[in-house]
Amino acid sequence: MADIDGLELLEEIKAGVIRGDIGGLPELTQNALDGGLAPETVMNGGLISAMAVVGDKFEKKEYFVPEVLVSARAMEAALTVLRPLLESGNVQPLGRIAVGTVKGDLHDIGKNIVAMVLTGAGFEVENLGTDVSPDSFVEAAAGGAQVIGMSSLLTTTRPVMGEVVRLLEERGLRGNVKVVLGGAAVTEKFSEEVGADAYGADANDAVRKVKGLLGVPL
Ligand code: B1M
């Protein structure tokens, strides 16, 4: 495929997510892959950049929750095509990680991408879902997760992450488990303040940070 076709397809995918074309996205995504675009290119250049536009529209009150929800579903439809490719990693897991969106927060697209990319990088990932209580994160750590990954997009849910770190300490588990934070409500500075071990700016950065914490070569 000529590069220009690849760029056009990426633009179509991006436009499809922005206008919420749930039905058309799987085929467009498949066409892009068949045409030689890498799954990571489709995800970053098509899907994630589209959600950034959707976020801008929401902020400017050009989009409201229903439109955002339809775009989110369109992105999920595309991800069903990408998921098997992004998750086909090594056979021997490099480590065990539990990932969830914190209590009070239902945003899961970014967290699911992080889970997918970690799986693809060779980790065994338990996806705890959304609205995950501090106790559930602690249970995952007690059950043998070496890393607890928390995602938060709402500033109101940020205190939950500090609560989890505190509970892990209180229950004597903090020495055995690393904590990684991410999501639009989190910053590196905030991660340090609540006592997390690392901050992941995006899915690839999360993989880098988890590898670093577990001593896996980059
Ligand atoms: Co919501 N929402 N939303 N929303 N929404 C935001 C987050 C918001 C910033 C929009 C805005 O006002 N500009 C705003 C939060 C404001 C704030 O707190 N400061 C907001 C709001 C206010 C709300 C509601 C309260 C709206 C309402 O009801 N009035 C409500 C809350 C519901 C709840 O959770 N209790 C709500 C609802 C929704 C929808 C349901 C409509 C939908 C979510 C659908 C879903 O997730 N299934 C939605 C969406 C889609 C968004 C925006 C537009 C896009 C989020 C997204 O999916 N981005 C968002 C605006 C924005 O972020 N600009 C917004 C794409 C995704 C790939 O990126 O999630 O950032 P992201 O993940 C990235 C990185 O952050 C990182 O890697 C990912 C891949 O690169 N990352 C990690 C994420 N988790 C990580 C974990 C890691 C490491 C990296 O380690 C463990």
C-alpha cells in the first residue's frame, strides 16, 4: 500500500471514531491492517488521537455525554480487531499485574489499552475492571500480583489511589508489591506524593515502568 493510502485510512478511522461510526470501524480497522499498517499505528494515529479530539469537543460543549459514549463504543469496536494482535505476546509470563480503574470512575478505554499492551509485552494481566474498590486492589496484591496498576480519569477519584497505598502498608503487603498509576487525572508529581512507585504517561510508558520495577530488561 502506498503511504498516502495508509494515511488516508488512518484519517478515516479517526473520523469514524469522532462521528461514532460503531458499525464501520471494525472493517476500516481490518482494511488498515490488511494494507500493512501496524496495530500500534492504528491505535495511536487513529484511535487515541480521535479520542483526544472527542475530549476537546466535550470540553468546548460541542459534544455531550451521549456523543462521547458513542465515540467510545466506536473505539471499542475497533479495539476488538486490534486486541488479538496486541495481546499475542510471549508464552512465559514476565510477571503478574492487576490493573483496574479506581472506585467512582467508569472510564475504561485507556486502562484496557494498558492491559492489552502489557499482555502483549509478555505479562500476565488481571483486569479488575472499573469502579474497583481499594479492598479489591489489596486482595489482588495478597493473591500474588507483583504490580498493582491503577487508572483514574476523574480528579474526584484521585484520593482512592492514596487510600490503596495506605491499605497495602497497613496490611503488610507494600514490601511485596509495586504500585503504578496512570490516566488523565494523574501526574508524575501526584504519583510521588501518594507514595506510588511509578507513573505511566501512556501504555508504552506503563510497560517501560513495569519492566523497570520488576527488573525485566527493556
Ligand atoms: Co468522561 N470525563 N466523564 N466519559 N471522558 C473525561 C475524563 C474529562 C476530562 C472530560 C472533560 O471534561 N474534558 C472529564 C473529567 C474532568 C475531571 O475530573 N477533571 C470527564 C467527566 C467530567 C465525565 C463525567 C462526570 C461526565 C458526566 O456524567 N457529566 C462522567 C463520569 C462517569 C464516571 O466515571 N463516574 C463521564 C463519562 C464518560 C463516558 C461514559 C461518556 C465516556 C467513558 C467511556 C468508557 O471509558 N467506557 C467518557 C469519555 C470517553 C471521556 C473522554 C472524552 C475520553 C477518555 C478516553 O477514553 N480517552 C475524557 C476526556 C479526555 O481524557 N481528554 C473524559 C482515550 C484513552 C485512550 O486515553 O484514558 O487517558 P486515557 O488513557 C491513556 C493514558 O491516560 C494512559 O494510557 C492510555 C493510553 O495511552 N493511562 C494509563 C490510562 N490509564 C493508565 C494506567 C497506567 C498507565 C497509563 O498504569 C496503571
